Amino acid sequence: MNNPRRSLDWLWQLPLTAFILAGLTGFLYRLGLIGVDLWGLSLEHIRHAHSHLMFFCWAVPLPMYLIIKKVNREIQDTGSNILMTRMAIASLFLGFASYPFFLLYGYRPVPLAGMELPVSVMLSGLVMLCWYGFMAGYWKERKFIETDLAMTFYDASLLMLFISSLGAWGVAVVQFLGLDNPLYGKALTHFFLATFTEGWVVTVLLGIVYDHFRVKLKNVTVAPGLLAGLILFGAPLTFPYGISETLLTGQLLMAARLGGLLAVIGLALNLFVIVRQIDFGLHRFWKLILGLFVLKAIAQLLASVLPSEFWMSAHSLRIFYMHLLLLGAFSLTLFTVLLSEEQARTGLLAVSVGIILVLISLIWLTPLWPQAWSATWQFYTVTGIAILPSMAAVYYFVKLST
């Protein structure tokens, strides 16, 4: 930890390792769905291990690495911000430590030293405390940095990460108090998920894009407060989308539709700015990323205006949407910005192909795919395709390290 450069390297090497492991865990989940014996492992636990590893060890620490690089560049520091770096690395190790407990026990308590302890929940809480430590380090340096478009979105993203964590703490409080109404726990769980994915993920992703292309604030005709504010207000309101129909009220559905529309308008304005300010003719990968952004916006718009019966009962549509955002636009952007111009692009091409094939395969499981075209072979093919991003990421890792 004494070598700042080595510490920063961990912040891209370990998340890439987590991406590979999470992808293999998703592949394991798919094997279970087609009837392969998984040595008694619960499919629900495997799914939790997959999602928490992606959240804790990929979707947060790698953007933190890019934020640290931005902060160091702005304050002209050749080393790393010690508090930010240590907190990001600590969150990574805690995230990895939680993985086997989620895989084997899920959220259930684990018998340790004569006690029943919810180890996965405890480690998750420690991860979020590390997020707070990172935020403290960030705001310590923030006052020395001039505001630009990237910093505006990094500010917004960390606010969203903080607000999302409140939902997770709220779930623990509800369980501790033993409240009988299932709506409380469900609402707080999906408040965390919605604010994390639609808030943190989207805003930090836009910050990364603006930072990567060095977009100047003076060249942007739309007010930065509006670009970030619509998403900030809209994202948390979308949490009712994840609540089951039996618990969803008319007021909650209206809030979700309003939040979705605000978030869509905010994303559309940012896409307008990006298209105006960035030359996507630089290479084909950014065109693909922009296309995934557009598809994400269209999907969210449709969910905000279509009758709820179309998507509320179709869990497969939610799975596709989450992968479109997290595996598609988000992950592909991270893979792209990690490369320097002189590095070989073959690893990125392999990852892109793997990601697109997974997204296409997930469409087969949704109502968007005609029922008459469905066949048993599709489930086996979806399972086989699920391993491709991990295999491609291994190749990418090797290319990036040489």
C-alpha cells in the first residue's frame, strides 16, 4: 500500500477479476436453470453472489479509480489520494470477502463461534462504510478543484451513492424492528437498487464520458444543473418499478412514471450534449456505447408510458433492462476508457462481441421474442453464451497488462 502507483493498479486489476468471477457465477446460475446439479447450491444464493459482486467489486470501485485519477490530475498530484485509494481498496476486499457467504448462505445467518451471524449483511454494511470514507476523501480535495462538467457529475454520482446506501440501511432497520408490512422492506430494497442503478451508475457513467473526452463546460449550451438535476430527482422515484403488483399502489406507480420520465429527459439532454461535443467517428466502440445509451433511454421511456401490465409480470424484461444498462452501456464504457490509444483493441473487440451476444440471447427469454419461435435449444444457447464475457475479459486483461 506504500506504493501509490501499485495501489492504483489494484483498483483496475481487482475489479476486472471481479467482473470475470461474477460472469462465471452468472454462468453457474444459468447452468442451474437448465437442470445441471450445482452440488446443493441455492439458485437464489448464486444470484445474490453474482449481483453483489458486480455491485461491490465492479460497478463502484472501478469508477472510483477513474475519479481518483481525475482528482490527482486536477490537483497535479503524481501519487494517489491516500484516503480515497485506501477506502476504495478496502471496499474491494470486503466485497470479495462477502462473495462466499452470499454464495453459500445468501442473507441467512452463519453459525460462527456458537452464534448465528448474518455475515453477508455485516460485510455489506462495512462496504458501505468504506464508500463513506471515499466520499470524505473526495470532498477533502474537492474544494481545490475547479468545477467542470465531469466534476459536476462526479459530485452528483457520489450523492446518489450515499442516498442509495440509506435504502440498504433502512432494510436492516425494518428487519430489526420486525415490521409486519412487507411493503416497507420491498420498497427500501428497491429504493437502494433504483437509486444505485439509475442514479449512481448513470451519473458516474456520464461523468466518465465527459472526463474521458475532456468536454469543456463553456462549450455546453444546456445548464449543468439541469443535465444532472433531472436524473438526481428522477432516479430515486423509479423504485416502485421493482415492487410486485400485489403491493404496488396507484400513487407509487405514478411516482415511478414521473421519475422515469425525468430520468429519461435528463439522459436525453446529456446524449444531445455528447453528440454535439464528441466526435464518435474516433472509433466504432463509442458508437456502440452511444447506441446502448439510446436503447436504455427508450426502454425506460416505454416503461414510463406503457400500461403497467405489459412489464410488471415480465421478470425477463427487467433482467434484460438491467443487463442492457450494467453489462451493456456501463461495463463497455469502463472497458473502453481503460485502454490507451496505443494499446491493441482486439481485447475490447472480444469483450464487445461477448456483451452483445449476451444481450441478444436475453431477448429470447422476453415477451419481445415471438412465442412461436421459442424452442428448448434457446435455453441451452443462452447458458453457453453467458460465459463469453468472462472469457473475453480474461483475454482483455492479458492484453491490458502487456
